[in-house]
Amino acid sequence: MRVLVVDDDPVQRRLLMRALAPLEVEVWEARNGKEALDLLRDRLPHVVLTDLHMPVMDGLELTQSLKAQDPLLPVILLTADGEREVRLKGIEAGADDFLNRPVDLAELRLRVKGHLERRRLQEKLEDLERTLLVLMRAVEAKDAYTAGHGERVARYALLAAEELGAREEEREDLHMGALLHDVGKIAIPDHILRGDHPLSEHEWRLIREHPVRGDEILGPLRAHPRLRPYVRWHHEKLDGSGYPDGLTEIPLLVQALSAADIYDALTSVRTYRKPLKPHEALEALEEEARKGKLSREVVRAFRSGLLRNRLLRA
């Protein structure tokens, strides 16, 4: 783990660096914000400890620049200013923490240690998410006809979500859930996924198990409770005819994913049929709504999103 110490006073830099020694981290040093940014061209540290008042570039400017590169990078501001206005400016710049001078070195170590542990956990979760996305691409690679399916479904679903007024954090969960919605297909044999022959009843049962398998794969994720509805329920229908749970009440954003999944399947090339035109695929979604399988509100939002983004002609 790497900690960057930024201070124009060499005595203070050495004091801070000695205080961090018990944490057994790699410590970098810089005399001002500009020097710090030059040092970080190749890679970022895990925590930044910076003085507020420095020549060339002060701590506020440095914090803003660092947050532009990585909004989650922890930045701790050191200042002798106890005024409320100074802290407000620091918060506005994106600072995560503050320490008053003269610095209590024991408190400094505890604060830095806490930020390092959170950063380490964040990186582990990011690695797990990246692994899952690689796994999803491996699923799509099993069948050339589904390449890019997850990305397209995510794009379509988000268009509908925006029309439905979904909050930013809801759209973020929907995006990840859409990318991973078919991850359970990794457990299905390749020859079944390719669909180049009539499937037996047993093979259809295996196909229909992929939402449950995906739910199980995502189980260890901290985000599992938020992503689970998209992965497990994207084949559910409002009339109870869907699978795997036969639901009759389905969240609107899950239905947005379902609509996007159907739309992309209908407008993509398949071995057994030609792709439908966008307006034909939308008519199929509207028929689903007329049959009580899909929310009319979701289909209207889906149509509106396509029109707004010029993916459908009025």
C-alpha cells in the first residue's frame, strides 16, 4: 500500500513519514501539489496526506485534481486553520478527512490505517466485479450470436430507467445487474447455448435454471442483495408465467431489464430467424403488455427512451 505525503516544510514531511513507519507502507513525498501530480503520472497512491497551505499549488487544488482522477481516492487535509469556512472549502474540494496541526501522531496513524483498510476492501470488491464481468464475456463468447448482449441490454434498460425517473444509485445497480443478468449461463453446456438444434425438454430445463445459477454465483458479493432481482427475476412475468419463481409482482426496473432483454434478442441475428426491425420488436413488447405479462408503464418508458435517443423513428 502507498501513502503520499505532501508538505512544503521538509521537517514536517520527515515527521509525518516517521509517524507512518509502523504501518509498513510505502511512503512517497512531494513539496507541493504540482510536484505531487507530476509524481503520480504513472500510478496513484492508496491515501494522500496533504498540507493545506503550500506554494505553487495548495492542498485544495491538489485535492480537486486527485478527485478528478479517482473520486474514491482518500485525501486527508492537514491544517492549522480551525475555521468552519476552511473545512467547508475542503469538503467542497472533495477531502475525505481533516487533521489539525500540531498533528497528534497516534491519531494520524489510526486515521490513515482506517482509510487504507477501506481502500483495500474497495479494491477487492472492484477486482471481484471485474472478474464477474470477464466471466460474463466468457458466457457470451460461447455463442457468437450473443456477443455484446449484456452491454446492449444495459444500455436499453438504462434508457427506460431514465424515463421512469430512477435515481442515480438505482441506475448504477441496474447497469451492473444488466451486465451480469445472464452470468448463470456459464453453467450451461455450449451446444445448448448455441441453439443450433431443437432443444429437448431436459435442455430447456437447464436453460431455465440460469437465473438461479446466476443468483448463486453472485451470492458472495456485498452488492448481491441489490443485484439479485435483476439476475434472478429478469425472466419473470406479471401474470405468473415466468421463471424461476412465478412472481406476479416485479419491480419496474427489473421489468425494464426484461424489456431490454427481449428487445435485444428480437433485434439481433439468430441461427433460427432473421432479426426484427426496431418498431417490430417494440410491437412485440406492447403485445406482452396487452397480455398482462409486462407493465404498460415500462413499455411506454422504453419506447420514449428509444425515441429520445434516436434509436427508433416516430
